[in-house]
Amino acid sequence: MNFPLYIAKRYLRPKNSTNAINIITVIAMFGVIVGAIVLFIILSGFSGLRTFSYSLLNTSDPDIKITTAKGKSFNYTSKIDEELLSNTNIASFSKVVEERVFLKYKDKDHTAYIKGVDTNYKDIIKIDSSFFWAGSWIDPEFKNTAVVGVGIMAKLSNLSRLEFVNPLQIYVPKPGKGYLNPNNAFNSVKTQIIGVYRGREDFHSKYVFTELEVAQQLLNYEPEKITGVEIKLRNNDKPNEEVTVLKNALGKDYIVQTRIELNALIHKVINTENFVSYLIFTLIVVIALFNIVGAIIMMIMDKRKNLKTLLNLGASLKEVKQIFVLQGFLLVLIGLGVGLFLGVVLIFLQQKFKWFNIAPGIPYPVEFHWSNLMIVALTIIVLGFLASKIAGSRISKEFIED
């Protein structure tokens, strides 16, 4: 057996050390355990939040969206239609018209976006009971209808006394240059609210859905003019490959984006928060590992006579240093193992029993990932080895023989 490792194991459970040394060692190991638990839970929590946030995006955004590279609108040509129909991985696509508008409902007004959609739009996002807060979706048999977000409706009406009697008036400034008559500066249309949808905050506070024809009429668009095409893929495992195919087919006049690209800011914020949280809690682990340094130094002082004996028996100073480096490393490994075990147990218990909620009826999302386990293990092992190395470096012949 390796001599320094053998002595390190013996010193790990000292029988003749003072109670103070044993207590300090236990406290140091406890710090590592807590640090491992906290760091693993934080990473697992952010993994769950990332999946939860992406699931919200899945309910409100298409797999792929096509827009124009110049201006706001473009003509839906037969070439575009042929390319989309011939692509076997496209399950469905919907033509849409979006524009910023002013809303007026009874005596209240609000600024939002109108989104005119065709009948295929219900195949792009999941229109079901979980999508609606009240009412129903746009029906082609009824004209000039609107479905508004719960955030918009909260601005325009009292949600506790929701009623769809009054029309929703939608205004958009008329295009043109120069002087505009204030009395005739807007195009407008009256719609009847038939439903209120819900979703993530920036979604249900942004859009008023209407029939495609209503939005085109409001903006003075010809029937073939739209602002975008939203696409649902059969297989969304590799959306970037489909984007490349569509870009090559349609040319540089069009912008083709995946759901991730459409929500680049949200993805960036989530990943940045995850990284910052990792750094903050790694700092807490570093502070906890100072206890390891203190415990090893106290052990060195307690075993100074024994170390002198080891040197007299032929052990080198390097081997003596290795004893305490290995002892500190073993303390870290034991604490890491216990902490990760407890962290994994807590994650699975939260998934099963849903003890903590982020909102009424919505359990805090956590996910177990081997990558998180490896990140925590690697972080604590590297930092623990450095802490043990620092503690072991305090040993010198002068200190032992003094």
C-alpha cells in the first residue's frame, strides 16, 4: 500500500487526537457536504427552469418562422408555397400578419400587437383547454372576432367580471409621409372578443389574435401580402438543418429563424443566470473548503511529534506533505459523496412529492442530469485538491523539528 495514503487514512479517524481536532474535522466535512448539496440543487433547479421556460415557448412560438429581410411585409408567392408543400418534414404552416396597434375597449385603451392568422394556425401551436383562460378560439364561420391575452384583458377590463358584450376597437396609424389630419390618421376595425388565452407573461400581454383577413384589411394589405410564415415540423430534433434547406431554397430576401433564434434574449438570460448562480455558489464552496485548510493545519500541529518520528524513520518531507494532502482530499471526497447522494435524493423527492411551488399548483421544476453531477464533482474535487495542497504546503523541516 502507498505509505502516505495509508497514514492519511489512519489520521482521518484519529484515536488519540483532542476532541477539538475531531470536531473541526467534522465541521469541515459538513461544510463540503452542504456545499455539494446546494450547488447540485441549484444546477438541477436551473435545468428544470430551463425546460419549463422552453416548454412555455413551445406553446407560443413556431418551430421555424419566415420573415422578410427588407421591410415588414412580403408577398406570399407560388414559389414559397411550392417549397413549403414539397418539404416532407413540414407538418403544417400558417400565414400571419403582425403589427403594433392601439386597442380601445369601453373606456380603456392599451397598446399591443395584432396577429392575424389563417385556419392552419391551430396546428402550429397547441390550442386546447390549457391554452384558454376563457372563451374559445377563432372560428372561420364568424367574422371580425378576436382572442386576447389575459394580460391585455386585465388592462382593458375587470377579469372578475369578464364579459364579451362590448366590441374591441383596433387602431393602426395610416401609412404615409408629411402632414396627417388628426381626425383621419388611423385605420380602425371593430372586433368581437370571443376568447382570452394565457401563457407566459410576455406572450399573453402582447398579442390580439384575429382572422388573417381582418389584419390585412386593417393594414390595407392585398390578400397575398403577409408579414410571416410560421412552420410546424414533423421532426424537430434538428431544426437548424431545416433552416439551412429553406434559406437555400428561398434566397437572401427572407429571414428563416428557429424558435431558439426567435427567443435568443430569453435563452441568453437563462444561460447567464445559470452561470452566475454557479459562480456564486462555487464561491460558497470555496469558503467552505477553507475549513478543510484549517482542519488540516490543526491536524499538522497536533501530529508534529509523530511527523518528526516519521522523518527519523526515513520518510521524506515530500511524503509527509503528501500524507496531509491526501487526508484533506479524502475528507473532500467523503463530503462530496455524501452531499451528492443527499442532493440526488432531495431532487427525486421534489419530483415525486412536489414540496415547493413557484406558483399555486405549479411545483418548482427540478431535473436530474448527469452533467450537473459531473460539474459539481469536478468543481469540488479540483477546489478540494487545491485546498489540501495549500494546507500541506505549510509543512517544513524547521516546523517539524522546532
